[in-house]
Amino acid sequence: MTRVLEKVCRLSTCLAVLLMAVMAGFVVLSSVMRYAVGAPFHFTEELVGLLFCAMVFLVLPGVQFGNRHIKVDILTARFGPRVTRLQRLSASVLTIVFGVAFGLEAYDYMAYAYQRRSVTYIGDIPLFPWVGVIVLAVGWATLVAVRQVAGTDRAEADEPGPSDPIA
């Protein structure tokens, strides 16, 4: 199961990078159309916003899997590996709580957006697929955190990460 999670996390991260490139391309294209041609696209701002949201959430599973959260390691550096493990456990539990609460709310919103055929204001871009990406990404990040708390990935989780103090 760990290999499947790792592959899904890598795929999710690669998709986020691809969305970032598409987002940059739309920003450049929009600027060229606005200032060089004088005929701006009317939908690019909304599309770039949706791409950005999807990109941010698609990175979450890989961050959780690789333990690459932003860390303030003042305490863990002073108290050693036990506090580091406790910090990792608490981060995983917090991810699970966030993932379940936010995931359920996002799922409800996705169902509502699908049912009402909600679209963006200017570009008429359907919203439910974008919210669906958020639901899937948060779900995978939550699943990774559950596996970490369950201890099935203990050997990998107990190894010091890039910002962890050397034990």
C-alpha cells in the first residue's frame, strides 16, 4: 500500500507542477493579448485562480508523504528524537482532523455545485471538477496521514528528514 500511496503522491505533485506551468502560460498569454494585441481574454483570471487552487491542494499528499511541512524546530532540535516523533505524530493527527472536516465540507460543496451546475461568473467555467480535485487531493493527504499514524510507515517516518536534527 505504501508504494501505491507514493506513486499517487508523485503523480499528484507532477500534476501540480504541470498546472503551475499552464498557469504561467495563461498569465503570459493574457498579458500578450492585453498589451500587444489589445484584445484581452475575459476568462484567464478565473481560470488561473482555479488552477492555483488545484495546484496548492495537489501538492498536499506529497508534502504529507515526504514529511516536508514547514517546520519550526526550536523545540525538536533541543529535545531530540522523541519530541521529533511526537511532533510528527501531532502533525499527522492534525492533518487527519483537517482532512476529514475540510474534505466533507468540500464534498458537500462539490455536490451542490454539480447539482446547481455552478459556473464561474465571467468565464462560465464549471466549478464542480475543480472542487473534485480538491476533495481527491485532501482525501489522499488524509489517507497518507492515517497510514503514518497507524505506524505502517514507521521505518520511513522515523528517519530524520532534511530539516530534522541529526539524532
